Amino acid sequence: MSLKFAVLISGGGTNLQALIDAVESGHIPAEIGLVVSDRPDAYGLERAKKHKIPSVVLSRKEFESAKNRDEILVETLENHDVDFLMLAGYLSILTETVVKKYEKRIINIHPALIPNYAGKGYYGDKIHKEVLANGDKETGVTLHFVDTGVDSGPIIIQERIPVFEVDTLESLKSRIHSVEHRLIVDTAKKYCEDSLNV
Ligand code: GRF
């Protein structure tokens, strides 16, 4: 029986789209059983709808604590028989409630070369703006397993990406995104085939 995974998002969901396309073409031998968003207005939810993938919104505001929200998250994941989770731009920090339950079964994509620009507060455009402001010559993408820290779990793969002097936030982001889409698909595929070399 093929594996089923959930994709957790907070925004546009271009990484989610890459995963959807790879599943639909048969490249990833698995099914996306659920999309979870912590924001009701995340465009990724539209993508899920378009591809008839069940989705659920667990908005931060609706719960008194992150633990409380994650208890509902675990319940939802179990109801959908999910085997593993891909965090694709999910901005909430998962608590032990989820991490312990899905140990070595949660993979996050981070748009920098961890340990650089990683940890609490480093997400989205903030990372790219700092990379540009610091005049860095390279940045990158990291996929890692999620542990109870922030961006601290075992690294699965990293790829370097050049930063050019003429880069703007948009040009850099778009170069990073195209690498992300390839790596997130490769990683999910390898996870399903049990061929990740961590
Ligand atoms: C990606 O750059 C991901 O690495 C970061 O958030 C962004 C999400 O992009 N954590 P998208 O929603 O998949 O387009």
C-alpha cells in the first residue's frame, strides 16, 4: 500500500504545488492525504481544493496554546491515516505533541544554508533580505528532519545557490524557489522509497 503524507503550509504553496504535480505524474509514489494551513487565507488552500485534496485550517488564533492546537493536529493527521509530514512554508513551530508522535517522519524545507539564517525569527523574506544586506555571495536550501528545536533536526540535503550583485529580493527568491521545488520533490520521493541518506 502506498504511503500517505500531509503537507503543512502557511502561504502561497508553490512547494505544495511541486509536490502535487510530482504525485499526480507518479514521480512520487505516494498520496497527499491532507493539506494543513495555519492561516485561513493561504493561497495553498486553493491549490489543494483544485486538486481535490482534503484540507484543514488550524488557525493560531483559534487555540489557547500551541500544544492545544497540536493535539487537534495529531488527531486530524490520524483521522487521515497520514504516514509522514512535509512542512512546506509552515510558519508555526511544532510542539513536542506532534514531533514525538511523528519522530523522523517530519521533513521541513528551509530557504537558507542551516545553521546560517536559521532558528526562531528566521523565515520568509527576512532571510533573503538579510542575505542581500550582508552582501553574501551564496545562500541555499536545506531539507531536514524536524526535532523539538527550531531548524535544528538532522540535515537531509543542502544545496548552495549563488547570490549575484544585481539580485533583488524577487530575483533571489525566485532562484531559491526553483531549487526548493526540485529538492522537496526529490526528498519526498526518496523518503517514500526509503533511500534517504542522512
Ligand atoms: C519557502 O521558501 C520555504 O522554504 C519557506 O517558505 C517558503 C514557502 O513558499 N519556509 P511556498 O508557500 O511554498 O511558495
